[in-house]
Amino acid sequence: MEPNKLIARGMGASPGRATGEIVFHSDDAVSRASKGASVILVRIETTSEDVPGMQAAVGIVTTRGGLTGDAAIVARSLGKPCIGDCVGLRVDYVTNSLTVWGDSTFEEADLVLKTGDVITIDGDRGEIWLG
């Protein structure tokens, strides 16, 4: 995996930048953050049960939702960067993986990331970077 590579774009839903390890579940975000890790919570969309994970995370990414989605509203209230509506990403909670698709046909994955892989998000520009 090539570090500092732009891997996806979405809607910048809450400003700021953050770098952290990918986590897919709120409980994992809380657990890893309590041990000193910087984590970015990646979800298809968030619900009220995800609030503790959003509080623990340094940033949030969702594949659905936009400026008025739950993740965006909570992230803005917490002062944390958030990217929503990342349609080029596919989240799999069973395998704890994030598949990055280079185009909208979803025929061949460009990259598969797992829990613990590091990304950087820019909530102003809606960009996700590897590393």
C-alpha cells in the first residue's frame, strides 16, 4: 500500500483533519482510544448507539448520509472532522473491512483496508488518504 495516496472522496460534512486507525464498531473505537490509539470510526451510517464511538474517535467516515446525517451533526457538535456520502467505499462489518472502488461499476476493488490500517481524513475537502 502506497502511503499518502488519495483513495476516496466524499462529502466534507465537518471540518478538520485527523489521522487514525480504522475501526468499524463503536465499542472498538472506545476500547482502542482508551488505550491511547487515535481511531477513525468508519460506518455505513451511524445511529444513536454509535455516539460513544464517535466521541472516542478523532474522526468519522460514513458511506451514506451527508451534511444533515447523524454522523455529520454529531461530529460538528464534537468539533471532529467527518466525511459522509462516500459512495466509492463499501463497508463489511463481518470481515471488518473497507473496500475502496476506483469507479462506480464496483467490478474490481482498488484496495481493501482492515481494522487497524491508518487513514487520514480531511473533513473540509471530503478526502480520504492512505496513511
